[in-house]
Amino acid sequence: MADRNAAAPPRRNAAIDLVRAFSILWIVGLWHVFDYLPDLPGAKNDVTYRVTVALLGLFVLVSGYLMGLKDVPLKPRPLRDFYLGRFGRIYPPFVLACLVFALFKLADVASLVKAALLVAMLWGPAPFTLWFIAMIALFYAVTPLLMAARRNGWTFGVVIAGFTALAALAHMQWPIVSPRLAMYLPSYCVGLWLARHAVSWRRVLIFGSVVALPALAISTQADTRMIESSLFSMPWALAMSVALFGAAMAGERVLPRWGWILFVAQASYFLYLFHRPVYALFLKVHDPAGWEGRGALIVLLALPVAIVAAWIGQRVYDRIWAGLAPTRIRAPLEGKA
């Protein structure tokens, strides 16, 4: 298929904003809230596990798509600028989150140190919640190589299959290697490819939906509690992320551009990093008895505070980064496509 123009239109993409906002609200406003409601019957079940895997895959695909909007030549200066720009944007807040998690005793120090060193997914166990950013960072590390391969569809397919197989085999041989690398790498790679090739989004939706049916059957081979960390869930994560992204992009021009969607989308990274400490603070001040009271406290009070604080934190960090970083290495604004 023909390559797209190198420069992306300078406007926010309503589909990407909606995808990011909905995905992050599901994860931090529902899925992670279940961890604080152990007496809520049946909260984590076959359906909610699979929805979570699908939305995490979608989040990963969007990350690949946004990274893939601009090529990174395999030359010293472009590579330096890419790594400084990308990691300068995500790494300092990530390290800060690791420190805050340690302060609140939300994870053991050893796993947090490994996460901060970006080796937790290769030398587990990775800390809960922060494992996702540690994984994305590894995907960013190999992004220039993946970009070089995506010019040819067959070559790119072989590279994706090779990297995924390597990650899966590494986990099977050494269980300390996280299976999530193999689960979500294909979604990231597909996002990279879609960013630079003209496609029919309706066909992407149809393709993902058709593949999702056998992928669902394959995922049933995993026990319920293992769905979110089983290699059997990889086809499901890939198929559903493709279908959902295709659906969102196909309807991008008619999607609502409500302010709260943009607000949550812009806050999504800091919200993911710091929502658990905010929840912990609220529960330390007042810990209601029963899942109803706890759930109401977190969803109605702690979550809105976390969203606003995350938006402010992201804006402050963006200004600091803009003042420190040369224009050429600043990462593109999330949501612009």
C-alpha cells in the first residue's frame, strides 16, 4: 500500500482521544478499583478480564500508531534525538512514580528498582500497574528497528513474528520473562504499520472482528485468573485492538469532541502512573466498611481528584520539558494524528 505523507495534520484526532480516555477510565476507574473491593462478588470474571486485555492491547496499538507517524532513520543523530525525545517525555515521571509507589509501599522495592532500570519485564516479577510502562519503554527501545522493517509488508511480518516468538520462547524457557511482552508486541507493531500506510479503516474493523472469533476461542484455553497474563490471550489482544481501533478511526469525523474527553486523554499518562497513590491517600483518611462504601469513595471522590491532579501534573511537566528540550527532540503531542 502507498505510504502516507510524512507530516501528520496538526489537529487532534477525536478517535485517539476517545480511545485513550475510555481505555484509561476502564483501567483506573473500574479494573483497578476491583483490587480495593475484595468482597465484591464476581467483579473479575471471564468478561472483565477479556475486556481489560483488549483495552490494554488497544492502548498499546495507539502508542505504536502515534510513534509511527514519523520515521526515525537508523543514523546517529536521528536515533539520539528519538531516544532523548521519547524517553525524556516518559522516563522521569515513571521514575517518580516508582519512588512514590515505594513511599506508599504499593510494591516491593526490588521490583520497583528493576522497573526504574527498565529490566522488570525481562527479570520479573514486575511491579503491578507500573509493569505496563516498563513494557512500553522496551517497545520504544526497538522502535527504530521496527520502523526500518515496516517499509515492506512481508519483511515487517517476519520481523513481528520473529520478535514475538522470541519473547514467547524466552518466557517459556525463563518464566521470569513476562509473557506480556509477547502478548502486546504485535499490537504495537500493527500500530506502527497502520501509521504509515493508507488503509480502509472499515476493512481494518472487519478484519479484526473476524479474527477475534477464533482468537476468543484460543483465549478460553487460559484459566480465568490467567487470562491477563497468558500467551493464549495474545491473539485476542491483537484482534480486538485492531477491531476497536478500526472502528474508532472509521468514525473519527463524527465522534464527539467533548472537553472532558480531551481532558482525560491529556491526563492519561500521569493518571495511570499516580492513581493508586491517590486512592491510598483517600483510604488512609477514611476507609469505609463494605465494597459499596469503598467503591463510592474511590469512584466519586478519589478518581476525579486523581484525574485533575494528573492533568495538572502533565501540564507542569510538559512546560518543564518544553523549556529544557530542543524543539527537534520534543515528542509529539499525544492525540495528534
